[in-house]
Amino acid sequence: MRIHNPYTKGKAGSDSASFPPLESLLQQLVIVRNDDSSQNHTMGIQSQLRNGAVKACKKRATKLKCKRRVQSTILGGVAFIAAKNCKICVAQTKVKSGVRAHVPHRSHHKLCPKNRKTQGWKSDMTVYFEKEMAKNIAINNAPIVPMPIDPNRLRNSDNFFGSFAGHQKEAATTVKQVNSFNKSTSSDQFTPRDSQIMNDIANPAIIREAVEETMKLLEVPNSSDFPKFFGKEKSYPKHIGAAVNYLYHVLAHKKPLSTDVGLYTTSTAKEAYSKWLQFFRPGEAQFTFPQEVCDGTTRPSPIYHLLEGQSIIYLDWKLVSPVTTLYCPNCWRTKKVQVPLSHSRSNWAHSTSLFPVWTARGTPIWCILMNYECKAKGECCKSRFAANDGRLLTSLPAHVRQAYPVDPRYATGGFHLAECITSDLDILMKTYASGSFISRKMYRRLCNAYVSKVQTYLSKNPSAEIPLFDDFTNGFYPPSPASIRKIFESAEESAETPYGYSFKDRYTRELQSVDVEPDDAVAFDWTFQLIKNYILPGAKAAFTGIKGKTNEIISLVIVPSTKTADVSHALIQSRQKRESFSPTVVYTDTCPNAMVFYKAIFGNTIEMKLGLFHLIQRIIDTLDQKCKLYWQCLVDLQRCLYGYLPGPLSRLISSLKDGTFDSNGRNYSSEEIDQLRHSKKWKQRFSSFLPKTIHTASVAETELVRWIAAYQGRQDDEGRFIFSGKTVTTTKNQFPKLQYVTDPENIEMNLEIPAPSNSPHGIPKWISRRPESHLEKFHEFLAHVANSGTGRNLADILTLGGVSEFNVAARHKSRILQRKIEGQERTIPTHFEDIPPYFDHSLLIEINRQAAALKLKRPFENTTECKPNNGELFLSSYFEEQQARNISRLSDKDTGICRCDSCKTFRPETIVGSVESATFLHERGRAPPMTTKDEISCPPIPQPVPNSLQLCVPPRTPPMAAEDKIYCPPIPQPVPNSIQLCVPPRAPPMVTEDRISCPPIPQPVPNSLQPCFPPISMAPPPNIGVGYIPNWTNCFWPNTLGYACAPSQQQPQSTCCVEFADYCQKKRFGQNPIGRPPHGKSCPKKIIRLNGAYW
């Protein structure tokens, strides 16, 4: 028989409170042998296990460390204590005691009494019965609230009892039961008292009472019933949270998991959808809290008064449009597979959070958003989308997504801007680049909204105080200017558009789509004000181009300098990648300089012109604008260069004299008309009625000589001279360029616009087609497109957007003028004629395509389609690549033509035997090409000059073309560092019938002689073409023209011309000359610097 020892120690790690099973005890009640082996399982020999009193004491002392400090259950388990074992309760306890701790967003432990589903030890059925019992008790114990009956119902009751005599009318009252909170079970679940109240759940009185009941919970913030949506981390105000909580629980409903299945058709589902329709119209998702009627019997509620006019969006697309299926945008774009999305929890159900949408009223619209997930069977991307995600909005039909008042391009980030703001933002950002203007405007309207709330609340004779401004906003303010600029930049780069590419890409493609026909004129110029809009180190100017027919911009790049080599790549890319880019006439501000460069790109047949604005502006800049003779002198200067057609001018003067031109019928005298011509009003009022005609070069030169003689040395009564010291010199320097100012013969530069039928004077208007003046107007517009100092990407977006709108407006004006010429009737008011009705033509083309697919008439005409992106770069993108090309030195040193990989296939036009090409190449430092029929011979290179001589070598004059032979002297070789020659220009070549010879290069001057530089000017040689520009200098050889002996003076090696030597001498003597170091006209440094840049 085995005897069980109750004091036997269990195995390590076993529970001391556990008992052996009953079967094991019964099995031990058997007879066994009393041998030695059985003693190990029973008492054993205890005397042999004694270890002494000291060791036993130590063992007993260590038992304190192994003591179980946790309360055990009867079966050996651990007792559950909510304050220690529930992580939610532990974190909440720390927060209440002032310790910062993170409270997890999940339910309490299943054994915790605060778990709403299990309530600790209770079963699910017990919890359900207790909740139903609490609802019934709350309904039975609810107080009766008297409410006025509808007046229509009273009127009907009067008619009903009117036929009965002796009826006594009683006070008409009715009893309605409203909703209340069950504070014993849940603090943020609102349940109705009676099912009859569900027919009026959107009534302001019901909403008011529900919100006030919820707001009372704020009085006990540390209670267990304190709602989550009243937490400090919530951005929305507390009255918004209470109202949304009521709205969310009233509209609680069940729907299928997948969005490709319609709503349930059960009675419960139909009842839930009927509740939805009480708050929202079909196809809408925005509910605005109605205004509470103030009849004088009840006091207004300050909480509900803040809710009046406030909107809430409940964005659940299956409730907005039950027949619409939501497909995963990622699966469609990557795999072209339509995978239906599945419903997930809303942001309010998940974390009691709301999404803000800022409106023009200043107060945001708070949104409850349903979340969706791509988790269909098979291959899916597992992506999650909020209901207001821009990708999801783009995939929805237009009539469905209009329930959410946000453009899909702006549907990114932690807040959204409503269309009423973004429509203004698109205009204002391209005008002022002022995100701060929008931000301050929204903040000001938010403050005004609170002032209006307080004013209307006090007018209702309230008894309670209205919440302060901090409670009205809860610290949530409009976005900052930086946030607005960031969301605008993100929207411009977003591809969430109906046509599939971003606005920035559309701006670039529209500029690339502008073609230049062969019978058109273009103008190129540099502008500098645009660079102020950028933070772009190294940028100096912006190169712009415009076409003459429609005044559209054709080129816009930022360059590190005004050299033609920096714009060569842009012009070559336009020639190669556009369908047509071959103008007939090219206007530049440097003509006749860089003539060979433009002819090499556009062909030898183009006609180079200098803009009248640039020529006359050079003279005007030298006049004294404060002199009283300024306007008289300016008008006479304009008469020297251009005049008006006699017919329009005579009709205008006649109209001014007979009073038909003035709206008040005023008759102008000849003296008054002459006074108008000498003022700004003449150009502002009458320039559109007077077409200009530019004088020929000979007439203009004669008139300018007369003008100089008339005003040189004249001064007003205050002693102020009208001419400055540079006026005469600058004017005479323009004489050789007058031939390039005249209008081309093959293009009509004045376009007549017939006068309207209701015009009192009947004088037609004239539109100038000279592209240079329109380009200068564009420069003024371009400077105001963006604000100064913006980032590179944002400045590019604003500038390209402004240029795109400028081109759309230019095409619109061109079509309007064509209609006027054809005599078509006007359908748009005059003050709106210059404003294009639509700017996004890509959207119009997409709408026309949808109409054509439905076999309907296209609603939009005169649309311009954007061509695919051809790779041309503009603005800062071009600047960065051009800097890399300049470092790699990819442009040709002689012509400035780009020789990069993409431009290698371009073959520049060659100009055979032209004086301009020889001049151009000669100024570049190389001899012109051998292009004569018979022979071109060059003499040998001169021998080096001894080190003791100092000579200054000016650039060589171009060779003169002859019929048989051209003799071209070579370019001098570099002089050693210790030698500096002062070589005068060569004498003009001797023109003969058979040969053109140049005199030999003079011999060096002896060391003891110093050249003399008399102020002698050289006249141009005879029989030279009009394009010849002499290279003047004041330096002459002493052995050919005479010399004067002077003591030898050592000149610095850096002296390149006489002007610079005088400047250096003044610096050595301690003077501080004003301005940059001057260089003479014949200075090689100045010639190289000005070649292809300025005159």
C-alpha cells in the first residue's frame, strides 16, 4: 500500500496551491512492497537529509524572495485587477494623476468592468439584456416635455370641432419624447426614447437638447462617462463634437462589405436610409444645422446658436450614390484591373476625429469620412483610401463627386480648401503669389463670423453667456501662408485631372505647341525683372520671344548671361522639335550685332530688324525729364523717326474739332489739340486710332540732324539743359542703324479694325503687328506674375501659368479682332471682350470627346489642343542645364552655336561671301572662311616684336569683297607678356578692278620713341556697302602718319585701350572715378563682351 505524503515538495515551477487529481489518489491505495526504492517516493530517511541549523535558516530566509505576491484563484490562476492588468485603465490612471502617458485607442481588457461588450465577467447575453433593460427604464422614467403643436394642426383642429356646438377650445399641447444618454452604460452613444421621435430627428429642438445633454458631461471631466471627443488633443470645438456624435449615432446603419453590392433591402436598412434622407438630400452629403425659431417663449441656447449655419459633411459614397461602385485607383492605373473597394471604419468610429475643409466663410466644414480598403481576392494592392482622397475623387463620375466641394487636385494633406477658395487662389497666386493674403483673409472672416454670432445671439435676449472666441475655435485656425503655398504647388503638380496630366505639364506643353509660320515675324529680347522672383544664384536675365500675328510667347528661358551662346540651345531645340519655327523677319534689340548668329539658325533669307522702341529709348534716356522742354523735345524726336498716316490723322482732328469724339460733345481748338500732342493723354487716348509709319533711313537721319541743331544747348527758364553730355553722341551712333528700323515690305504691320455701327465718330481702330512693342508689354506683365524671392519650383509654376494664360488671352483677342474685321455681330459685352471665357482648353477638349462618344454636339468651339511634350525646357530647368553646358564648353567658340548631343544633328546655315559673316567671325578672333570663286590669299604672319616694345593690337577690319579676288590679312599672333603693341587700325583697302590689296603691317617703333595719339577721326572708305561699320580708334603709327618724341613710359600689362589707361592712372594718383572701368570702342575686351549682347 502506497502512503501519500501531503508534505512532499512539488516539482520546480508547479503551483503550490494545486491538488492532485482524485484518480491519482485512488491509484495510490494499493499494496506495494516496502523496499528501498519506494522510500524515495515517500518519507525516506530524513536523518540523512539534514544539513544543519545554519543552512536550514538560510534556506528559510531565502523563501521570502520566492513568495508569490500575486493573488491566486482557487484553481491556481491569477486574479484579475483592472488597475494593474488592464493597460487602458493603467494609462488613464497615470493621466489623471498628472503623469504624461499614451492611452491606447482600443477597448478595455475583456475582464475589465469598463469593457462595454463584456463588462468584465458578464456574458454577452447578460450585457445585452442589461442594456435593453436600461433603455426601457430610461424611457419609462423620462419626464414629459411639453412642446407647441404645429399651427397647421391647430387650424385643422378648429375646422374639425367647428361644427359641434358648445366645444370649448383647450390649450393645444402635445407630448414628444426626446433622446437621452444612458450614463450608466455609455457616455458617447445617443439612443432615442421613443420610436416616434425618429420622424423628426433633424428638428432644431431635438438637436439642441441632445447637444446640451452631451455638453453637461464637461462638468465632470474625470468621470468614467467623459466622452473621448472632448479630449484636449481634438482640433474641433466641443460643440461640434457633441453635434457630430448625435448625428453619427442617429444615422448608424449596416451595409455590405464590398462596394460593388447595393444597400440592404430589409426594413431596418430602409429605416436607416430614411433617417439619412432627413438630413441629406439625394446625391448630397452636406448638412447645415437649421436656425432655431425664436418665438419669445424660450431662451436661446448659446451652444446651439454657435451651431446654426455650421455645416457637417458625412461622406459615405454608398449612401450618397448607392448605385456607384468604387474601384481601386492604384490597381486601375498600374494593372488596368477594376478591383472593387471594401468598406472600413470611418474616422469618427476609429478615433473620434474629423477632417476640416476650409471655406470662404472663414469657418471650416467638419467631415465624417468613410475609409475604404482594397482587399479583394487574388492580386490586389491592399491600399487604403479615405472617402475624400483625390485619387478616389478622380475615379468617380463628375455628378457624384460634386457632393464633396473640393477640387481633386487640392484633395491632399491634412486639410482641404473648398472650391470657393481655390478658384480665387488660382487667380491670386499668379498675380501676387501671396499665400499670406489668402491666409489673412480667412482669419479675418473667421473673426467676423464670431462677431456676427455674438451680435445675433444678444439680440434674442439670452440669459446664458455665449462661449468665448477660444471655445468657438478650440485653437484651430486657418492654414499658414507657407501651408497654402505648399498645397497650391502640390495641386499644380497633381495629375488628378480629367485629362490625366498636371497643370504644370499643361503649361509647358501649351508653350511648346506655339508654332511660327514662314510668313510671320518674331521678336527676341532680354528682361531682368523676372529674375527677382527667383532664388537662383548665377541667373542674370530671361530670354523671351513673341510672334507677330497672335502675340503669343514662343520662348522663355533663364540664362546666366546675355550672350547668344546661352540661348543657342533653346532656339535650336525649338527649330528641331516644333512643327514650324521658321519666321521671315526677326526683331532683336542688338541688331545689327549677332546678325550672323540668327541667320545661322533661321536661315540666310530672314530679314533682321531693330525695334523702334530700343532705338528711340537709347536717345530718350539721355534727355533731362525734369526740363520744361522735355515734352516738346520728345514729340519732335518722335516726328523725326515716324509719323501717322494722313487719312486717320485728319479724321481724328476733324472729330475732335466738331465734338463727335468727346462723349460730352466738347469741341477742341487747334491749340488744345497741339497741347494734347505734347502730353501723355495723346498716346493714352488716341494711339489706337493713329497707325504709325516709320520714315526711311535717309529721311530719319536728316530729321535727327535738324533736331540736334534745334535743341543742342537749349535750356528752360530755370537754366536746366534738355540735352545731356551723351545726347549728341548717342544720337549720331544710331545713324548707321536707322536702316534696320524700317518696316519690312512683305508684311503689313497695321491692321484696321472697322468702327462699330453705334460709334458716334466712326473712326476705325488700328492694331500694330510689330512684335517688339508687344514683347515689351509682356515684360511688364511678366514682372508681376509672381512675388519676389519664391522657391525655384513655385516660381516656375507661377511664371509658366501666367504665360499660358497670356497666350490664351492673345489667341482670344486675335479671334475677336478677326470677327470684327469680318463684320460679325458681337455677343459679348465690350468690357468683357478681352477676357477669355475659358483658360483650360485641355478640359474643354476632354468634354468635347465625352460628348462625341455619346454622339452629341460638341459644346465648345475654338479650342487649342496641347501637343505631346517634346522635351523643351523653360525657365530654371533650362538655366541649370545651360550652366552644365557652359562648364563643359559645348558651344562653338566662333559662332556660339550649341554642339551638345541633342544639337549635333542641327546644321547651321552658312552665309557665303557676306560682309556680316566676316565681321562676326573676325570679332570672334578668327579669319572668315574661304568663300571666293577664284582665290583668297593671306600674307604670312608678322614676326614677333622685340620684348622692349609695347604695342596695342586692335581687331582687324573685315576684308572687302571683290568680284575676282579677296586679299585677307591674317590675324596678329599673341604678343609675349613683356611686349604690348599699340597697333592702329589698318588703312582702308585699295579697291581695284582685279584685286583688293591691303597695305603691309607697319614695322615696330624704336624703343626711344613714344607714339602720339592725335584726335583724328577716320572717314569710311568709298565704295563700301551700307552694312560696313568702321572700327574707329585714336591710335596711329608714327612712321606712317607722323609721331612725336616723348619720354618712354612703362604701361601696365593690363592696359588694353586709352580709356582704361586713363582710368588706371586716376586710380594710381588716389582719385576715385565713378562707375565701372571704361573701355574704348576699339578695345578687344569690349568687342568680345558686346558681341551678341548689347549695342
